[in-house]
Amino acid sequence: KIFLSALSFLLIFSLVFVTIESVDPEPAYASSQFACFDDSGRPIGYRITASDNDNRLTIQQFRHNGSQYTYTSANNYYTNFQSAVWGSTKVTAAMMDTKGNLWAVARNGGPDLVYIDKNTGNGTVVMYNLANSGAWDGAGYFEHNGYEFLGFGKGMMGSGQLIEITGSNLTSSSSYDEWNFSSNMVSMASALKDTEDFAWIEDPSGLPTYSGVSPKIIGYNNDLQQVVLGYVTSFNASTQSMTMTFTDTSVSKPSDWLTNKASQVMGFGGSEIYILHNNNGEVRKLSYSSGSWSWSAQLGADMGSSSNVDAAACHGGSPTTTFNPTVTATQGSCDGTNREIDITLNNTSSNKAVTFYTSYTINGGSSTNLSTQQVNSASTNTSLKIPGQTNGANVVISWYAEYTTENLREPTSGTTSLSTITIDASSCS
């Protein structure tokens, strides 16, 4: 009886251990995040609109089907009205990080920085009184030298403020720290305050440099028809200070985009930049090639006009990219008295070549890495095998995959662990 009790305890303990091993922990705030990608791996864009009529923010998703943007109100989210948070509900500054966390600046006397929870619709003020006077109407998230920042100001960092994200509890003011920010403008036609919005350029390769420095953020002034680039020209982590230098270049606006109407900027992966026009709700891609900027055609149905509005995205992927890598594993051939495991790297639902990283553990031991594999678009790879293991061994396979050109990763952090495989080598000899 003592032996059977001990054996039962060991079996239960082993099962619990395997279960814990096969689940990758999520950040505490993961459930509050907005989706960055649809089921095909295409990035989702968001338009955040304040309505004085029903006292709430409407957060609209717009998705790309491979050829154009589509929109349906069934995908909308709505905030709860909290007068202490939103005041008159007017918001013209919103920003989103690479994980789908969303912030907005509330015009409630402060103005105040608010973190928005996707599931509850609640907003939590995490920093009060961002400005001594006026109201910030441009905002964006960006990264530099491993630091994560929220930047906002009058237009494109005009009289700007810079906040570092320092913690993981994003509804707590202790997770944010203000830096010193200054700006320089070089022979600009635009004023920063009139460049209505900006976004992070995740990979600025091929874009114009300034004194050898690649641009960090991009904005668009619709009235003056100028593309504005911001470069980090001074950075000191010990003194928490940053200087940006700004330049601008002309680009003719689309013929149906009225002046005196702001435009919102969304950054996806790489240098994929999309502009949403407030007056007609059109979305167009802004591209740079051979020394000049140009516009795409209108990308799908417009979303209607709005004045109290901003747009945001997760800074990954491209609306025309599908990214949906998966990994499966099955017990394979006998290897003497042991049995191998065959691994399939599946990239059939992606239209880009993807790099897979896989590893495995045996009976909860240390992890062993398998060789890195690049799998072409619309393809699979079955070359990976785990060497023969003894009968009854418990094998856990973990993996992640990347397309670094557009900052795409599955999962977005950590690894995905497959269900435990218990080796059946009873028929091997």
C-alpha cells in the first residue's frame, strides 16, 4: 500500500509537471490587448473615434483581404464612458505597441494618458497632466536601443513629451517614467504642430538618412503636402534624454483629399506606412522609391469622416503579407528498440519565407536545440527528427518562427509548446 501510494503521488506529480512545462506563460495584461493580426496573419489597423453623442470611444478594426481593406461594424470595440477619465470624450491622440496594448490621450483638463482595456472597455489614467497648457493631438509608440517609448505632443512631437515604458503592469503609473525631450528642425516647410500625426518606422532601410542616421518616426502634413521624418540625433540613457532632428520633403496629396483635414499615420512592419484621411476615411499606402514619395490607390471601402480621431497598429507585418506558421509532430520510425519523432514545419499559409526555431526536452530535462530551418512560402519542411527515445519517455517540443523583415514572430514572445508525446516503442526491437 505504501508503494502504491508513493507511485500514485509520483504519477500525479509527473502529470502536473508535464502540464506546466507545455504551457507558455502570458503576460498578466495579455487579455487586455487588441489583436495585432487576423487568422491569415495579416496585420489589423485600428481607428479610434470619440463621439460626443453617445459618450464613448469607438475602436474600429479594418482588415486587408489581400487586395483591399475591408471594414464591418461587427468588429468594433467600445469603451465604457467614465466621466472622470474621458471628460468630454474628445481624443485625437492614440498609440499602440507591438503586442496590441492601446493608449490614448484624454482631453480632460490634463490632458491625461489613459490605458484602454480591450475586454472591459475601461480606461485607466496612468499619467495625469501631461501638459501645462494646450492639448496633445499627436502620439506614437516607438523603440530605440532596446527602450520602449510613448511620445506625444502638438502634432508630431511639437513641444513634445517622451515617456519610457519601464514596467509590465501597464495600468500602474509606476510602469512609466518621463524623459527629457528636445527637437531640432532643418529647413522645414512644415511646423511640427501642424503635422497631425506620426508613427514608428520599424525598419527604415532604404529611407532618406540625415548625417548617416536612419529615420525613427514619420508624419504627414496634408495641408502643406509634406512628409516629415524624425531622426534620433542624441540619446543618453543615464540622463534619460533624447533629441530628435526633423526634416521634410514634398509629396502631392491625393486629388480627393481636402486641405484643412488631418490625416492619421499607421506603421506596420518594415517601412510599411499607411495614411488614413479624416474627411473621407480613405486609407492609402505611402511609399518611398528612387528619391521620391508616392501614394497607392485607395485601398478598399472608406470608413467615413470624423474629426475626433486617431489611428494605430502593432508595427508588424504588411497588409499584403500572410504569416501563419505552425509545427506538428508525430511518432516516427523505430531506431533499434527506440522510436524517433518526426517534425513538420508548416508554412503553407504564409506568402513569405519563414525561419523556424525548434527545441525539445526529454522527461523534463534540459532543452536541446534542433537545427534552424528556413521554409519557403506555401511550403512544408519534414527534415527535422528527434533521435530515437526509449519506451515511455515524455517528449515536449517547443518552437517559434520569424519573418524579421516585417517584424513578424509567432508567438510574439517566448515559445509555443506542443502537447507532450509519450513514446510508444513497445513494438520496436
